Amino acid sequence: MDIKPMKILILEDDVNACNDFINCINSRDDITLIGITDSDIEALKYIRLRHPEGIILDIELNKSVSGNTDSLEFLNELKKLNLNYNPIIIVTTHINSERTYEILHRNGVDIILYKNHPKYSCNHVLNKFIALRNTSSLNSVASLQENIIETEDKLSELIYHELDLIGITPKLKGREYAHDAILYLIQNNKSNINVIQHLTKIYKKSGNTITNGIQNAIIHAWRISSIDDLSMHYIAKVNYETGVPTPMEFIYYYVEKIKKLI
């Protein structure tokens, strides 16, 4: 799959520096320039409309005619946008101050590049963006995997808590079948696979064994739990002839209930 060029916004008040970046970007196919301005106010507009992946930020905007001269104010306003992603921010500066650098890093700056350094160049700055972009992609995959695991753990806790409330205890084998069925349907709401068939593959048991296990757990709960507890925590209608829900009625009730809770 082709990777799209990285979208960069430049906030810089030095015309020569701006022209240098434009020339460098025009010579590359991995970077595209979505905007260049000397105004932090205009930069925020670009960010809201164009969503750059990276921002080149000069912290000294003394020549700006329509914005703040201090880029720290820009960083504060950037946070207030509440973006659903974190753009990579590289500061370029003539200032060589550990205190300033510490403040910038605390405010979300990824890299600070000293303009008077012998290795400093426009391409050096752009190469840093590409390197950080690749690292961020790897971290995003790892973060996504962690989020999936964390979400599943929270769902499991919620399902088990609901089962506890009506007296389906860990001693009942049907509890695990019911839990896994509810979890599967929440996570795979568009799946065409029958949930009982799914459980037969997981547990290597027959469909009747799994269905009976869930039904026995339900009967146990309705036998030992108080009417008040059941009417409070299970508000779906129950067949008056049997007095208990069927396994599928039970499972789908909790699928919908927990979807509303998360």
C-alpha cells in the first residue's frame, strides 16, 4: 500500500527560512506542505481545517503582524482544540536554553532543533518528521493492541458483575458459556456465525451441552435469587409458563444492556 506524503504546516516568520523549506519540500515526494504562515492564529485555522501530521514551529515570531510573538501561547491554544490525534511538533530556534527546552517538551514539543547547529538544514528537519512518523505508526499499532485488550478486560468485568448480581456464580459452568456468548456478540455484532456454533469451536463441546449449561445457570439463578434482585437487574419479560428466560433471550438481553452501559 502506498504511503501518502506527510502533511506539514510551517509556522515561521523568517522569509528566507520559509523559502528554504518550500524548496526542500518541492524536491521530495514524502512531504507535502499544507500551509505556511507567520501567525499562530492562522496556524490554528490551518490545523482545524487541514489536520497536518507535523508542525514546524519557530518559537520566535517577532516579525509576525497578525499573531502572538511567543509560540508558547500557540502550544496552549493547540491543546484547547482537543484534536483526536497528536501532530508531531518540531521546534526550530536560535535559542539555546535548557530551561526553555524543558518548557517546550512539557507543552507537547517532540523535538527541538537548534538552527545554529552545524548539521541543521531543512532536509534534516524533514527527515526527523519522517523518522518520527514511522515510529508513531509502530507505536499506534502497539497502542491499538493494548486498547483492545484493555477494552475486552473491562467488558469481561462488566459481564461478570451483571451475572453476579442475579446469582450466576463462578461455580456454574454455564456462567463461562454465557459470558463468552455475550462478549462475542458485543464484539462481533455483524457476524453471521451463530454464537452457539462459535462456542462449540472454542470449548469443543456440543451445542446442546453449551445451551443446557447456560439454561441450568439461569434456572439456578432464578431459584436462589430474590424476586427483588431479579426484577431490579433483569427487567425483560419472562415466559410465564416456564418462569425463566431461554438461553438466547438471556444472552441478547445482556448484550443490549451492556452496550448501553459502555
